[in-house]
Amino acid sequence: MTIAVDAMGGDNAPSDIVKGALKAAKQLRATSVLLVGDQKVIERLLPRRFVPRNIDIVHCSDAIRMDEHPGPSLRRRDQASMVVAARLVNNGKAQAMVSAGNTGALHQIALLEIGRLKGVRRPALAALLPTEKQPAMALDLGANADCKPEYLVQFAYMGSTYANRVLGVKDPRVGLLNIGTEVGKGNTLVIQSRELLAAAPGLNFIGNIEPTGFFQGQADVVVCDGFVGNMMLKTAEAVSEFIMKRMRQAATSNTRAKVGGALLRPSLRSLKQDMSHTDHGGAMLLGLKGIVIKCHGRADWEAISNGVRVAEQALDREVLARIAECLNPTGVQV
Amino acid sequence: MTIAVDAMGGDNAPSDIVKGALKAAKQLRATSVLLVGDQKVIERLLPRRFVPRNIDIVHCSDAIRMDEHPGPSLRRRDQASMVVAARLVNNGKAQAMVSAGNTGALHQIALLEIGRLKGVRRPALAALLPTEKQPAMALDLGANADCKPEYLVQFAYMGSTYANRVLGVKDPRVGLLNIGTEVGKGNTLVIQSRELLAAAPGLNFIGNIEPTGFFQGQADVVVCDGFVGNMMLKTAEAVSEFIMKRMRQAATSNTRAKVGGALLRPSLRSLKQDMSHTDHGGAMLLGLKGIVIKCHGRADWEAISNGVRVAEQALDREVLARIAECLNPTGVQV
């Protein structure tokens, strides 16, 4: 198995990308890691001696900036690290790619260069989010701002397959993200999707689920359109930032609070970790003919290393073949 | 001015409702408060002597339960406290109503019994949410799950008018809630709404705003469709609950943390207050021919008392007349 890593994408590229990929390569000895980017720059970041055998460089001279507007012109950027990495997947030289670069560009390039699995209407951006119990998967988190009910049903199959194969969840509980739990609640898209989901064979559909239920861990997978999913994600980030800021203010407001904050800090570390993206290995674009992992733009080397490991797991557990089976059997044509 | 209070709606009805209304009546001597509900029950909750002169009871024998599904049959519930309160506004015996009851029912009853202001396409549920700076208004928070771009423009006028008249914000900054700040980001509704908002006269439209920007206080008003707004609200509640729960766990995990938590607690009180609904006086349905304040279902007496005060302010500052002016002048027909 070979995983292509976009060495030039992300706020901390290339240094953290190279460091994270190196770390992962050392752990995953049976997997080859291709660092895609400027050879000279990457070489300087690798250790002088003892580079793991399973790491290699694919040189290219261009990179897509974080603030570039994704447009059709991206495809002509033959030398951009993200495009080169996607083409490695396309022509079979790699089976997965990992990038912390521009999300919009990655979505577009992956769609064009790698292409959809047969039967998939729209690939979806999926990620594991922390809950009071185990992390749960949410999709779509932003790949498709406008969706049809049929897309949400496919998201449900893809998410359920991933949760089952990679996370080892038996018969994953799939919920429909909504503003109320009762039947008939929500907007037209959600009401129509609910009917289709309830009738879809082979899904453990548990009905509507509100954000509270999701963060309490009531579902293993929730589906939603990409606008709503991204809004939930961004609101969760904004609110945790808001609360953390206020806590820091409170913990420095007077001597008593300062002492309290200092004593409490070690116990809060795991919460902080959950709220950060480092440990969840980023998001993935599900529904393409290759595994595509999107790490957070601010990903550090640990997050990148996690991203590579997640890609390896998804390949190892044959997620794509199982998704294809779900969406293309006789009878479950959606 | 007269404000009708639905004494029978809400998880803590009728005791907290009566107590809160009583408190408000004592403060707002020029305003009459009508307690709508079961006379005998309410009388038992009032002090034996010295009931303020500006408080009165309007008896009715029925009440809409919190879990009742809002349907057309609600209108025939002549004796339900929520319906009676709305009719008091309709026939001019009150100018505002306050309820902590069933949100869906309130929306439907208010729409049918009180009716829309001339020119208003859809009333919107609006509320003040805490930000890093001053509280900011968001609407629609759930009255209309499916919206057209024109509705969002009206929400912008209504929110801007309220922020200006009641909150005293000069030239309120109005943002469009979105998953990105760039032009062209978002779903079809948002992209079309942005164009209309940018062209709408008399609005200080500042463009797209993400949840982070909203909670940082970058806008005085944000508009969105009711599904997205309610999703933001519910996500914010879910995430703060999640974080607070984890903090409590952390603060009891060992002796060191327990001491730290105890020392820090007083300084965290204002954060907790901001996160709770008590101080923000609930949400309001804007765009109707009367002021309709919706307190949280879990509202305690303080929240109810705040709700009555907010209604009084809105009446005092003639918010409805100003909204009508905005939406019905020559030239700003939307």
C-alpha cells in the first residue's frame, strides 16, 4: 500500500507535514509514504542519515495556496503538489492521499483527478467528532452546500460502512441531524430524507437526532447537508473557543482564581485535546476511488501522522470496496 | 400599555411565571400585566395582601401542553391560556404577550391570532446571544425551516430596527450567517440572499459572517434561515453543555483539581450566566402586529420577569411601527 502526502499544503507545511509523515512511516513499515513537493526543501527536512526505506519523494515545483479560490483553472496546475498527489492515486501509484491544504481545492481536485466510486452521486466530507462517549462520525461537513435527499441516504451508507469497518462498530446507529426529534420536524430536505432513510435496507437508522443527542453520543453516524454540517462544525469550534477564552480570563481575574486555574489545569488537558483536532486524524472525503484524508489547515506533525495512519487503516479494512458494495448491489440502487 | 402573560406555559408554570410577572409588575408601574390562566391556581400563587394594582387575572380553563404537536386544531382551543393571551393582543386589550410554552404552538397561534404586520412575508424568531463583546441578535432561530432570499432581507430590516431602537445600536452591522466569508461561499439560498442584502437600501450590511465572527461580536445582527439558526443555537447549547460537563468531571477527578475548581468557581459565574438563558429575556417573534416574547421552556421566574421587561421596552420604543416603516415605504418594497 502506498500513501501520497501533500508536503506543501497547510499552515505548517512543509516542516510539520514532513515530520508527521516520517513518524507515520516509521510505524507503518508495510506501507510506502510518498512525500509530494519540492525535493530540495523536503530533503533538507529529512534526517541526514537513516531515512526509513518506505519513504520517498515525488518532486514537483508548484503548490496551491491556502487562500486560492478553487476554480476550474486548478486542474491545469500540473506541478502543484495537491494535483500531483491526486494523480498518483488516479494512476494507481498510490491508493490514498493526505493533505492539510486548501479544502475547496482538495475537494475539486480529488473529484476531478481521482473520480467518484461507481454509484456515488456526491462524495462527502466526513470526520469523527468528540462526544460524551466514543467519537462519532458526521457527514457531509462541507463538500456539498446544496443536497438532495438521495445524497443523504448515500452519506448514511458511506458513514455506516466506515464506522463498521474502520471503527469496528457493530450495526452502527445512523441518525439524521435535525432541529427536533419528532417526525415532521425540520426543513423540506430533512423531512424527505427521513422518509428515504427509514425505508433504506441494511441501515440501522435511528431517526432524527439533535445536536445535544449527537454530542451525548446517541448515534455512531449522523448525516446532514454540507452547509448544515459545516455550520455545526464551525459553531462547535466557535463556542468552544469562546468558552475557553472566557475561562482563561476568569482564571487570571484575581489571585484566588489564578491559583484555582493552575491547580485545575492538568485535569483539563484531556478536554483540551478532545476539542483540538490533533487526535482525530482529520476529515476524509468518502465516495472517491481512493482514500482522501483532509487534515485541518492548522494541523501539526502529530495530526499529519494521525492522518496517514487513518488512511492506512481505511485501506487495510477495504472501506472503498465495502462502500461500492453498499451502493451498487442489486436492489439497493439509490 | 398592557402585557398578557401566559401563566400556564413552560416547565415551571404556573409558579415561576406568576412570580416573575409579579416582580416585573412591581418595577413597571405604568404597565399593566394580565396573568392568563386558571384563576384559582393563580390566586393561590399571588400574595394574600398587597397585590400590585397593575396586575390582573384573565381566567381560562385550558392550557397547551409542552409536548403537544402544533396543528390546525390548536386554534379551536378557545380556553387555552396561550390562545387567550394572543386574542387579548388581537383585540387590543393587550399590546404584547409573553409565554414560556410550546414554541411551535406559540408560533402558529401568534401568526393566526395576532397576524403579520403589513408587508411582512414571514415573522422570525429572534434572540440576543452572548458574544465576546455585547450580545448580538440572530434571526431566524427556528420559525421558518425553509426560507426564500426575500425573507432573509426582511429579517435583516427587522433585526436592524430592533437593535437600533431597543438596544440603542447606531447603524447596526448586519451579517449573513455563512460557512465562509468570501463572496460565492454557501448554499444557493445564502448566495442569492447575499446579492439582495448587498443591494438593500438603508442596511449596514457587512457581508458573510461565520460562527466564529459572530461569537467574537463582529456583527450586531445576523440573519439566516430558521433551520440553520436553530441548528446554530442547539449546537451552541450542546457544546457548552458538553464542555461544562467535562469541566465538572475534571474538577472532581482528584483532590488537587477539586481545590482548583472550588477556587475558580466564583470567577466562572459570569460565564455560566451568559451561557444560561436567564438574562437574555428570551426570544421574540418579530413581524407580528404585537410584541410576542418567547421565554425558554425551562425559564425560571427571573427569566420571565426579564421577558416582561423586554416586552415593555419593545413597546416603549415603538419597534413595530419602525419595522412597518422599514418594510412599507415607497421604494423599499421587498
